Amino acid sequence: MKALLKYAAGDGHVEVRDVDDPVCRDDQVKVEVAFCGVCGTDIHVLHDTFRNFPPVILGHELSGTVVEVGGRTRAVPLGQRVAVLGATTVTCGECEYCRSGYFIFCGRRRGMGHGVNGGFARYVAARPDQLYAVPDRMSLEEAALSEPFAAIVQAVLEIGQVRAGETALVSGPGPMGLLCLKLLAAEGVRTIVAGTAADRERLAAARRFGAEAAVDVETGDLAGAINDVTGRRGVDITFECAGHPASVRACLDALRPMGRHVQVAICGREIPFPIDRIFYKQLTLSGSVCYTARTWARMFQLFDEGKIALADLVSHKLPITEWRSAFDLCLNREALKVLLYPV
Ligand SMILES: [Zn+2]
Ligand SMILES: [Zn+2]
């Protein structure tokens, strides 16, 4: 099969190559990939700024169809449409984090797309416990957004614990910020979205997706929009989805006293930080990284209830052979979500 392979360590060293199909072990199923989303992590693996173990097939946001079932996994029906939780492929299963469900902090963890072979290929092999059945009404394009959306379900519902009637600022209208907005809107949280001039298309999408206001901070008045929406009170909760120092500061400025900040994006460097704001406003700061399997179960409950529609977030679908254009689209902020499909 053709696969997008990181074939050696170092910057670059990524190309589409012919590789062997994965072998479906007794305790596994083989999934034919339908779509796999492009994520910032893939670009970091390309440039070797995210830990990876070449040779390894990139891609970790995948949906597909079960086409082969190992001898000890008869419970999974052939033809089942699934989203795959690739982050749990290798864990120790014994450390305090594995035992409490927070496998993401397991020191021996290796996830799909950087630690083990991922979804920019025709097939992947996975254990049945990594599969989540996609509801009939949901497309496999939408299902490919499960992995990033699970990270948002954790940030918004589990860490942020938002309540209907609250107000929020989402700073950074990339795919994560827009997923965040969609969930907040579905939960009845009145949400302002902030971006820059380069985010014009994404801010327009934020307005379509239910933002109370979507502000270009270079030409618009974010403080004014926050005052309008909150009656000069400040927002209850902020989600930093840009990974930029000015965006972090804007979040801390936007919060009301005793507000909550959730850090969703990676800044990738140390930043100057107005720590006295946390004191004077008695703020709560949290990080949110990935999810647990419980988060995935909760997310599929939302999908089953039809509470969330994600299809309009997909702006581009390209074959894996056009991975370079796909990566460029993400970097240039011209796209919402970009999916690749196998050839
Ligand atoms: Zn990702
Ligand atoms: Zn562990």
C-alpha cells in the first residue's frame, strides 16, 4: 500500500512510499482508512520538532471501515464504520496514569502517527478497544474529526466544566478553536472568538458556527465586544487555542474576577506572563492535553444524540500524494480542517 512515511530521523525525510500492508494479529482488526485529518503534530513530525520513531507512517485522526477481524476479536462486525483512538496503541497498562485512565502520561506510551504506524495509508491495524462505532447519520469525514474533538470535549466539559448561560472567549480560530466554539455553542455558552487578519475565513466561519462576536484583534475592538456580550463583567472562561503570547495575555485580560483559563494550544517556547493578573483576579489556570477513553465515550454519546454537527468544518479533502499542499494549507491558515484520503 502507499503510505506517507517518515523514513528517517531529522528535519524532512517524509514522502509517500510503497510499504507492506499491516498484518492483522489475532487480537486486532484491520481498518481500511477513509479519511485522516492533518494536524499541527504532523507538521512537527515532518520537521522533527515532535518526538517520533522512524520509519513510521504519519497521521492520527482517522476514520474507516473494518475489513478484517482477528481470530480472537469476533465481537467486531466486518463493515463496521469506526473512528480510531490511535493514542493508546502502546501503553504499559500498569503505571498510576494507565490505571487511572490518564494513559496520555504513561512514560512508555506510543501513539499512532509518530510512535507507531498511523492513518495516512490504506490500512491500519488496531485493537477492538481502540474503535468507536460511528452513528449512521454521521459521515466518515465527520468521524475523522473525533480525535481533535475529543481533546476539546476534555477541555470544555471535563476541565472547563462549562454551564449553560456562561460566557467564553476562544482565542485562536484554527480547527481546534472552531471545534471549541461548536461545543460551547451546543452547551449554551455565549462565545466570542478572537483571531488576526490572516484568519479572515476562519472568523467568518466562527460567525456561521454561532459565535456572539468574531473579532480580528488587529483592526477590531475585542475589549468592546467582550463588554457588549458580558455587560462589562468579563467572560467566565477562556480557551487559548492559538499558542501565542499576545493571545494568552488577551485571555487573562478578558476574564472576570474568579474566572477560569484553559490552555489548549502549545506556545512552543517560554513567554512573558502577567502572573499578577492571576493574583488580583483570583483566576484558575488549567492545561488540557488530549483525553481519556472516558472522554471518547462521552463524545460518542454527544454524536449519538445528534447534538453536534462537524461536517461544515471540513474545507479540503486531498489524496495522501498531495500531502505537501495539505500541510501548506494548514500553515497558511487558508483552510478550516484538511483531510487526506488513501490512494
Ligand atoms: Zn492531532
Ligand atoms: Zn503506563
